[in-house]
Amino acid sequence: MATIQHQLIKTNQHYIPSWDINYLLVGTFNPSGGEHVNYYYGRKTNMTWKLISTIFGEEINPNNSNFIGLLKKHKIGCIDLISSVTCDEAKIPQIIGNGYSDSKIINKKAQREYNTSNINQLTKSNPNLKIFSTWGKGSNLKEWRLEVEKIKINSKLLSPSMAARVPKGVNKFEYLLRDWQVNFNL
């Protein structure tokens, strides 16, 4: 068995937001050994920062030097529900490889270490916090559902992944933007 930690735990001082936040996006898992990202939702196959930039009216990009300053300004933070995964060594390429499919980590073949206590601590220290999940409908796995129930999620955003499905013939970005704008209620 092998344990794969979240890649931001050791490489990024902002694994858990240390600034005042009003908006917390909770995702799934950025594995160490996978594609390097500067912050959550940093992969090119994800529309999170384009959506957030449109909603807040300025470019908020994890590859820009003023990124953390903009997160602080708009009181935005991110964290993943899963901090590490333990699995059979043969499964490692599926977990750290391209795509980061949630089905590879949210199943009965992998053991998850959850970030629930860190998320709930953020809730206590930020009384106006709105928590958004970004994993779409989520998993039917009982353990997953029980863990999610420990968090006060205000809204389930449509998944910002390029792989997320939208109705046929609809512009994906515009469709997601409408959902996110309604949920952020700005």
C-alpha cells in the first residue's frame, strides 16, 4: 500500500487559507506526483479561475504574482476535502496521472484521509463563511456522504471541470457562470 498526499501540503504555505474568508471552495484532491499546480484548481482543464475572475470583475489567476493578494482582497479561499489517499501501489498511476478522475479516489479500493476538521475550523474562525462544493453531484459512497454531512455546505456548484457535462448545444462557460453567479449571490 502507498499513501499519496495532497501536493499543496508540503509545497505551499496556503494549503489552508490563513486570511479572512467569506467564500470557501471545497474540491476533491490534488495528488503529489501529479501535474504541479500553484494553487487549487490550477490545471488547464478547469474553469474555476476564469469563472471567479468574471464574477469578481478582475483577473484572479494562480499563475500571477498578485494571486494571493487578490484572494485576500475578495476573501476567497480553497481547500480539498481529501488530504491523502492510501491505495495499492498498482493504482498510483491512475491517481496521479492525467485527468484526476474522482472515481479513482472515491471508491472502496482507496482509503481517504479527510480535511473535515480543517474545514470546520475555518467555519469557526470565519463567521460569514459560505462553503461551496465543486465536485458536482458527488459520490454515493456511504463514507463520503457521512464525511460531507459534517460540513455546512451552502451550495453545490456545477463542476468547473472541462469534463463536466452540460446540456447539449449550450455554451459550457456561460452555463456554469449563471450557476456560479446565482450561488455566489453577488
